[in-house]
Amino acid sequence: MATAQIVELNESNICKLCQNALGKYVCPKCNVLYCSLSCYRSEAHQSCSEQFYKDSVFEELKLNEINPADQLKMASILKSTRNDTEISDIPLYQDDGENSPVESYDSDDDKDTRSLQERLAGIDLDDPEQVWANLDEDERKEFIALTQDYKAKNIVQCWKAWWTYSYNTKVQEVGSKSNSYQSKCPKVGDISKFKDICKQNTHVSVKFNLYNILAGYAFVTRYFNGEHLLFPKETISFIATIALSLKSHQNFLDFASAIKSVENKIMENDWINCEVDSLSDMSDDLEKIISGPVEMDPNYYIVAALCDIHNLLKKSICKKKENEEGAMSSALIEEHFPVGKINTLKEMKLYIKRIEYFMSYVQNFYSK
């Protein structure tokens, strides 16, 4: 098994704010090297980070020209994110009968905003690719820096995973499928009989190999905040990076080693923005998937997760036009997932056979 990569701290790579960890990120405004969101928001960096959040909100307010109630809500989000007391002193609207924004705040901000408005004049603001094409390099960097905080619940609504819904009833009412657990899960399709896929008896390691893949799936889907279906190739390659049972058919002989392997692969890849809580969430998610929605159908969540992976794989191997992703999507993908780690078409096809094996195994043999 691969060991974690050890990086020696020195003057060129250490976090300039805490002086105690590897600096992974660069502030787009002041170019200071920092290691985490907590350092970015620290008192030592407060003047720069506060201005970034304020600029982001004011630009959003002026771009969308939303009503006063929505602007107040956005100001509230900013306050809760930065615990900022100054923003409440800045008037958002003056009542002149036309709900027009106040133009009296800082003149430099006003100048920057007007310049942005001129560049965005006449384009469809609901088209992210058009907006992205008209942003300058600093504005793009600021946006990408904001997306680094993928768990910023006050900025982006956190996805509620389908396997976290609890169902206490032992009996599901016939004809109420729209209200049952199946309606919240990925679609479960036809699954082949195990004897049609494999003629050999299953080994004891199969169950734990399955857990290794499910742990990787749970982590990655949360990492993409439930939008993994938009990026099938990246999602599958990400899962394969951290779940060795899928990528290299590595066998595990117990539950602990299967999960620990995923944790190690996450920690050794420095492009994965991970917090300690994320690893704990992954273990909790795996337990919920294994436990299932109801006593009468304990394996449904496992089958649904495997079917979701299978669907991602089918999307990944479909013939698509070159450069199908827009410039904005490509920039975000490159920032959060190294392009060089995208698996080949041949690898994707091998993964499909592997997942189909596990789908059939769960349907015919698996028991917790």
C-alpha cells in the first residue's frame, strides 16, 4: 500500500499566517501563502479577507439587481460568515421609489463595479460561461478561491445525501412509492444474476472490497456537494484514486483496513481539500449506506450507490465532443481535480465490469 507523502516545511512553502503548516493556497488579493480556511479568515489576514467577502457581495448585489429583501438576506449571510459588524452600517438601498441601489459607498469599489457592469452589459447573466468570459483574471481567481471552501454552509447550501434519510416503519404502503425511500435514491436498474457473471465462489474479502469502494463514493459525492453527475469522468477517476479496490483490485481482509486505505489515499493527495470532519463524515455515511433504509430492505442503499457509480461510468465512456465543458467548468475542474488523473476509456470499461460484479454480488449473496 502506498505511504503518505512527507513534505518538509521550509521558508518557501510554509503558511505565512500560522507558520505551522504547509501552505497550499495563495490569496488572490495579497498573494500570501496560507494553509487553510481558518488561516485565511484569521486576524492576521482579516483586512484582506473581509474586503474580499464584501466585494463579492456588493458585486453580486449589483449584478443581479435583486429586491431589498434578498439583499438584506445576502448581507445577513455575509455577517454570519465573517462575524462582521461593519456591514450592518452600510446602507444597501435608499427608498427613492424605484428600489435603486445606493451608489455612495467607497469610490474605488464603485469604480470597479461600474467597470464590471460595462463588461457585462448586454449579455445573459444566467449564462455562467458568458459571465466567466467577461471576467478579468483577478476576478476569476477570487471566484475560484471562494470555491475552495467547499463546506461553506453559509455560502453554498449543503447537499443532504439520500442515504441520510431515516425511515422507521417496517412496512411500506403499497402505491405510495413517491413518498418512499426509493424516490430519493439513484435509480436501480436491472442487475444480472451472479452465475452469469462469475463461476467461482466469492471470497471473504469481497465484502470489505465493496466497503472500500462505497467509502470512496460517499466521500467524493459529498466533495462535489451532490453535483457529481455533472462531472462523471472526474467523479469516477476521483473514486478510483482513493478506492484501491476499484482501481487496482486490491483486497482487504477486514472493515478497518478497507476504510483506513481510503483515508490514507485522501491524505496523501495534496490536491484534495479535506478536513478531519470530512473523514468522520465518510465513516458515518458508510455506516448509513450499509445499514440501509428499512429493516425489510437493508441492502437497498448499497445497491443504489453501486447503480449510481454504474451510471457515472456509462456517462464517462459515452462518445462526447471535444472540449464539451465550457471555460468556466474546465477552470473549476482543473482547480479541484488534476486533469492528468482522468482515467482512460479502457480503465473505465474495466471499472464497469468490476461494479457490475459487486451489484450482482450484493443482490445474490451479500449480508452484513
